[in-house]
Amino acid sequence: MDPILQITFFEIAMSLLAVCTIYELAKVVLPDDVAGPGGWLIDTSDDN
């Protein structure tokens, strides 16, 4: 059986939830010059 066929919807949903949680936690924990308005890793400003 192909290994890709063994991945369930629940595993995909939990992975997406984990990524979103880590992203939100990084915005809160990291300093503003890293993850804030104009940050080099996560830019939270509204400018396009």
C-alpha cells in the first residue's frame, strides 16, 4: 500500500491546527523587530 494513502483527514487537520497555533504563538512571544510591524520573519503590518 502506498504510504500517502495512509494519511487521514484528522492528521491533516491537526497539522494545520498546530501550524496556526505556532504562528500565533510566535507573533506573541517574539520581539517586534522579528515578528511585528515591519518584522523580518513575520510582518504584521497592513501595508501591501
